[in-house]
Amino acid sequence: MFECSNCHRKWNHEIKECIYCDGNIVENKLSDFKVLYSSEVLSGSKKHNAPYFLLLADNGNEKKLIKRGSDVARGTHIIQDYHHNENIIVGVIGSGKMGIGIAALLIDNWFKTIVKTRDNNKKDTIRESLYSILSKSNDHDNTGKKIQLLKITTDFNDLAPCGLVIECVSEDKEIKRKVLEKVSQTTQCTIASNTSSIPISYLSPKGAENRTIGLHFFNPVNKMKLVEVVKTDSTPDRLIKDALYFCERLGKKPIVVHDSPGFIVNRLLMVQLKEAIKMVEEGIASKEEIDEAIKLGLNHVMGPFQIISLIGEDVVKDILETLDTQRLEE
Amino acid sequence: MFIRGVGRTKFGVLREQIPQLMYEAILNAKKDAKISVEDIDACIVSNFFGGTIDNQSHLNSLIASLLPGFDKQSIRVESACASGGAAFNLATKLLNNYENVLVVGVEKMTNRDVSTVTDALASAADLRLEQDNGLTYPAAYALIASEYFDKYGVTHEALDRISLKNHENANKNPLAHFYHKKVTLNEIKESPVVCSPLRLFDCSPISDGAAAVILSATKSSERDVEILSSEMAVDTLSITQREDIIKMKATEKASKMAFNKASIKPNDISLAEIHDCFTINELVSLESIGFCKFGKASDLNTSITGEFPVNTDGGLKADGHPIGATGVAQITELVTQLRGEAGDRQVKKRAYGLAHNIGGSGGSAVVTILKGNIYV
């Protein structure tokens, strides 16, 4: 909200000079919006897929706000507009492909973001790669503003003020367990793992089961719409609703899935990839022929071997092992 | 009828969005007019494809957000590339009922791929007869150029000179899209073909920008410029329905009416703003308005220091062509010149100025004649 300090007229649009008088323009950051009414939208549009909730909120001072949100009661406090997510701090652990992708998505949507990395020497590289990603979809001014939302640390204790921490370390059960355990000790907030296949109930730190969920983003994070929201028997409904709302605010389409190895996508994908590898081993067809056949015959955008090279052979191997171990245990 | 104030933004690739562009132009016009917002009785917004490209229509209501407290009549006008001229024309009619009318034209065109913009622009052409068969505007004017060359034996060299002249004028206009760009005749001649025979330097650029004008029924200062006439006419939407594609009937009709009403002749005009969306259109339009015989426009000396200056701001070619703003910006240039406030690009003679703004391939046309304050 922009206001003339002299005549007190107000604008929603960014202006530099008052057209009525010579007063200075000041930008007021408004807060404390409470939901007045909401509507459950069941028939959507091309831009907004239904179902979702449309909220009308006000701050009791002439200013109203329209927002997409989750099913919240009248009077619920919601966070307000423009740089609307600056009040929430999200921690991202890991600075690999997924960690950087998720951090960029968060910052691009105005979330204050703390990236936790192991290596002090990587801090500059992380900042540079995030700056370069942001500058592709933002002008110079906004890139500059957004990169200020980023903090990089090597210390788990710096994650204490976070409202949500997303773990994105390598797809190794024991490493993930150790990291999540550490997060549960240094924070009180929701803990999410970006694991692509390991059951959340296996990863949940003791005593923090009711605040641990799975948030499985897909690579490349800025392009892939889907987030698998994984719930266990200990996950409260409230947490799932918040997670859905959070994903929507990032422009993603969340799908809730019950905890199980590989969730939805990788459980089906790995069967296909495994069979594709077998076919090459048995000399039935070449990688290229299989890719072409799947694209033309099933109308897929990519063939199985193109997917393997996109995800990374090491990650595919880790996922296959997780699924196989789970099957053996059963 | 008088023009009391004018204002505009820079034209070009700008970071500002529609509301900021409109606000800046209105603010500048309001300062120039030395009028208070409360004294504006009505508003007309001119915009072509905010609805198509940004899904933002209803810009006449946006005025109330930009001018807190303004709750009077506000209309949005669309007539393709003649939207600005049509809005200005309508404002002159509203002066029968109101004392002060604000006209603001705006377009946000950049930041999307050229093919999207080309399609949106093509929406001004006949859907079934033209668009469905591959007509885009560069292509339409390429056909017009081909016939013009064929009929009058004029060569592309005439178009190169128009392009160079308009770029040189833009180098004297700090608000022009190509203010900083120095262009050589060689660069123009060797630029890539867009739609043969038209090359890149025959085409106006894709620009963002806004322009505003405040019209008043009565004169309030010596800087006010009198509106002698503003007339509008239409022709068939598709060029396939016209007898002769290089004679612009809507332009001819609007010009005839405007000269009659102003009681002056074409050779009384000191300077003109001509709708050069493509260089060929500067020639065709000068002839259809009646400044010279058909086929002879390239013989006119139209530089700023020449006998008959045309497009002193750089024209659509080099000042820029933010569609909804273009027709309004033409008026701001004429007013600036007629007041003698055009600085480096000031013309000598400033008795009468003419603005010519057309939609599509000439399906609509507005011709406005203004009278200078000083007779030279």
C-alpha cells in the first residue's frame, strides 16, 4: 500500500509522486489481515484449477485482500499481500540439484529462506547459482530484492526461527535419518523430507512424528507442477492442510499420498525403468529405440532412459535399492 | 476546444506495468495543464490488447484506483492502432457536456515472445478473410508496398530514407524508443527481410508506453493549443473488400472532413504526425490525406528542417508504437511543437499541425488539426 504522507490518499499500485499534492509517498507494509468470508470454489478456470478456497480478508482499516487459500475459519489471521511471504522463514538442508531448485522457488515466491550446507566454502557458489536462476525470471530490481531473502549457514542451530524445514540431502536412509534427527533437536517447526522413495515413518525422528511429513518436489523444480505430500498415521490433518496451502502458494499442484516406499510416481516409474534396463540387457531393443517407442506409443514426453539421465543414475539406483529392500522386508 | 496539457512516458522496453505507465502520463499531463484532479470531469482510456495479452480489460475503472476519489464518467475506447486517435476524437465530442476531459492511452507490449504479440496485433484484421489465411500486419503492408512499387515505379530506397529520417528525429527526442540508437543508411538497407519487400527497419518496434492529454472547452492560458477539428471515418475491415489497397478511403474521408471543418487546405499545414506503422504507410497516407499527388510522396522534403516536417518525434518507426498510446502521443508532439517547446527538434513554421492515426490496414482513421499560438 502506497500512501501520500501529506494528503493521505492511498494507492495499491506502486507510485512515486502524489498527483494531488507535493507530499512524499511512503510504502506501508500492512499486516494483520483476518478472514471475513470464504468460498469453496468447485468450478475453476484455466488459470485456477478447482477445488480451492477463495478468501476475503480485511485489516479493519479500509484495506481488503483477496487470496487463494485453504479451508480456514472466519477470523483466522492470514499473511498479507505483495511481498506476502516474507514473514515465513523456510529452511532448506542440502545444496544439490533439489536443494537449490527448492530454495530458488521459495525465494522467487518471497519466502525468507535459510539454506544449510555442510561446506563453508560453498556459500558463494550457492548464492551465485540462486542469483543466476532468479535473474532469468525477474528484472534486475526484483532479483536484487529477492536475493536479500537468502541466508546461508553451516550451523543447524541457525534453523531455529524457521516455520518449516525441508530436508534435501542425498537419497540415503541413514544420512537422512541423522539430519532429520538433528533438525528435530534444533527446531520446533514442521519438518519435511524431500525423499523420493524412503517411507516417512522410517525417517521421522522420535518424538517428532506428528510434525514430520514428506514434501516430494520433482526435478526440475521450477517446471514440474507436482508435489507429493506424504502423510503417515501420526500426521495431523491440520498439518496436511497447511502443506497443501504452502504448495499452492508456490504455484504447485499437491497430491496427498499415504506413506509407502516410492509413493505414487516413483513406485510406478521404477517398475518401468527396471523393465527398460532389463530389455536392453536382454538385447530386445536399444536405449534409443525404447525411448522413441515409449514417446510415440504412450505419448510420454520422455522415454525411460531420458528420465534416468535427467534424475541421475545414482539417484535411480538408490531409489531402486530402497524399493527392493522394502519388498524383501515384506 | 483547447488542449490544456500533455504528458507521456518514455516509449520502449520498460519495467513499469499498465497502472504505473498510465499514472506517470496522467501526472505529467496534469502538471503541464496546471489543473487539479478534482476539475477533471470525464476520462477516456485508450488501449488495444490489454484484454487479449494480459487479461486486463476495464481500464476505464482503473482510473478510479489511480486517481483516488475520481468517480465520474470514464470510458475505454478500442479501435486497434487508432485507439488513441479515436479516444481523442471522442473527447472533443464530450466537451459539449464537460469543461475538462482527460484522455490517456496506454499499451504494455514487451516481455512476451514476438509471435504472441504478432497474433494479438493481427486480431485487428478480419478473422475469416485475413487472419485465418495467414495475414499478419507486416505481411499486409508488404502487399501494399508491392502494389505501390509496381504502380508508381518507386523503389525501396524511398522507404529507406523515411526510416533514416524518422530514426534521426528520434535521436532528438529523449522519450523516444530509439533515442540512443544511431542508425546508418547501410544498416537500414541490409537489415533482415521481415515480409518481402519489407525489412526490419521498415517496421515500427514493439514498445511499452503511455501518453495523456487534457482537453478543455475554454482557453485558460496562452500555452493552450486550439483544436480546429478532429474527424473519424471507417473503411472495410479487410483489404480484400477494397477496390484499391493503396488509397486509404477512411483516411481520405476523415481528412476531407477535418480540412473542411478547420477551413484550411493541406498546404496550410506546417507539420504532420503520420501513422508510419510501416514506412510504406507514411507515403500512402501523405497521399491519401492530400499533401501531394498519388505516387509523389517520396518527393516531399519531410525532415525537421525541410519544407514540410513529418514525424518530428521519430514517428511510430522510431519514437515507438505502444498501440493505445500512439494516437495520443501524436497529439502531445504536435502540441509541444506548436507551443515552440520542442527543443532540438523544434520546427520553424508552426501555424497548423495535423495528426493522422489509423487502425489495422486503414479500416479506421482519425485526422486531427490543431492551430498554433503563433503565426509564422
